[in-house]
Amino acid sequence: MATPTPGDRAGEAFAEAAAEAVQTSVMAIRLVLTIADAVRRQQQKKLGKQDELPDAAKAAAEASEEVKKLLPGDIGTALLEGADWPQIAQQLMALRRAGVDLETMLPRVGEIAVTVRDQVAANAARVAREGTDEWAKALRETLPAGPVREAILSSPAWPEMAATMAKLDERGVDVRAILASAHEEGAGVDRAVAKVLAAAEVPTTSRDALLSYGPMTTGLDIPKDLDLGDRERALRQLAISPSENQRFARMVREAMPGREREADLLVSSRQWPLLAYRMADMESKGQPVDQHLARLAKDSSWQEGPPAQMGRRLVQAANDALRKPVGAAAGPGESRVKVNTAAARSTSPSVGPTKAGAKGAAPAAPGVAAHREAGHARKSGKAR
């Protein structure tokens, strides 16, 4: 057997690199299609009309023609030769049956795949693999709150998606760019499936989202259908992973030594997911969350008042502690929430109607909702 020449070895290395680039682009296609299928399932599940996947053999035959026609040759061939092609074909046909136009969607997916293929071929840098927490954080930072992000995190395929993102990242691919593109496809799938199922095109704002509008959510990206009654779902909607949630809860307990009962009361409160989301947002901006939480132990004003309202006061105190800049600490015993005492007296049931002075002292502003008083935050475009 002849010894390979340097030229032969170089050619083999190039071929291997090219093959790896194509396979990586196929991984990107699988990721985008899995996200699209997760959105389809989520939309149909909400309306109780989730369909079974079409027959694998029939779907493979029908979908192969679409792939050959609409995807680049090398990428389409690699996709068709993959061991999981029957499952991918089922996803494609299920999307078509749900109302998605594959002749519009697949070329865009092909553009994503070509970008990935070229990135892998040009970039040999390796990045350490991250766990699912890192990619949940990437979703929070890349995708807006809404049905696509929730569908990804609630999908049984989420661990597999996160592993795929890690592999793409290792190979030098801009995963966040793929996610941004996949979000557009997922949003299109959501609209198409909703149209076929005659669902409302514009989701109504939930009661939780309305009630949270104001200091609790200023500057945060909150989904319109926020559901604080289902903690697991609320954390998923806000892209807070279980381990992140546990870590934030631990930070609260460490900030309140000797107050374990009160700390647990805060963590178990209905608004806790919003506090955890603010902590995650602060960490992404490099802000010292632990220093902010330390104020809960330094100022005990939240202890004053009826025991039955302790949880509510703790939520207000924690939110105020997180929002106030470090160095602007409250004085001893000072309440976390600034109260207009004149306005409070004017509306308090304990003050009789003869207290006309209190009403006269109240400015017009108290009649405006809290989130409207904090109007400057609207400039960010994300404030609720």
C-alpha cells in the first residue's frame, strides 16, 4: 500500500473539515426544526387539538422531495442520510399539516445552515462546553419573552437542544444568531398554527401581567400571558432554570441569617419568580445581587405591621432593595417603599370623612397607577 503524500494528507484533512462543517450545519437545521415543532406542539396543546405525527415512511417520502428542492445540495443530502431523517420528516410534514408553508420556511432554514457551514469551515477556535443553565441564560438574553421561548424551555427536547447549542458553540458557530433566526421561524409557526386552529392572533394580557405592571417589572421583559399561579411555568416563561432558581433562593437565605422562616416566606411568595428574574437580569449586567439583598438584614422595617401581610412587605422590601443602587442604603428603620402619607391617610378606612386636611394635602399623582409614575423607564422599550 503506497504511503500517502503530504498533498494527499492535506486533501483528506480538507475533506474531513468540509464534512464536519456540513454535519454541523445539519445539526443547526435539526435545532431550528425541533424548536419549530416545539412551538407547534405548544400551540396545539393549549387548544387541546394536538395531532399525532404522520406515518414515518410516508412523511420521509414526501419531505425528501421538499428537502432536495429547497435546501443546498450538500446539506440536503447529509440531512437525508442521517439516522434521524424519518423523525425530521415527520416534524416537517406535521408543520405543513398545521399550516406552515415549507416552501417559504425551508429556504430560510437553508440560509441558516449555509451560514453555520461557513462559520465552522472558517473558525477552528474551540470554546468550553457549557451546561443547560448557560443556554437558558442565552435564551433569556437573546429571545424576547413569549410563546417561542416558553415552548423551547418546556419541550421534552430541551436538554437535547442545549447540548446541540453547546456543540455548535464549540465549533465556533454564533449560536445566539441562530437562536435569533430560529425565533423568527418559531414565531411564524406560532402564527400559522394559531391561524389554522382559529386561535386569537393577538394574545390577551393576563391578570398576573397586568397586576405586575409597575415597580416589580420596570425594565424587565415580561410575557403577556405571565402565569404566576403556576410557578414552574412562570419560571420557564422568564427563562429561569431550576438550578438558577435554587441559587437565587439560597442567596436570599444567606442574606437573612437567623431569619430562615422569613426568607422561606419570601421565596414561596407568588411574586418570587419576578424577583428571581430581576436577580438574573442584574447578574447579566454585572450588578452585585448579594450586596443589594444584604439590605434585607440591615433594615427591619418590613417586620412592622400585621403578621398576615408579612409576605407582601417582604416582596416590596426585596424589590426595593434590588432596584436601589448600591450606596443608597436606607437609614435605620426606614421603609423600603416610599409612601405619600397624605395620600395614604386620604384613602385609609381608619380616617373618617371629617379629615378634610388629609384630602387637601394629597396631590393629583396618587390617582395615577404606579407604573405611570415611573414613566422614564419606558425609554428602554422593555419596561412594563
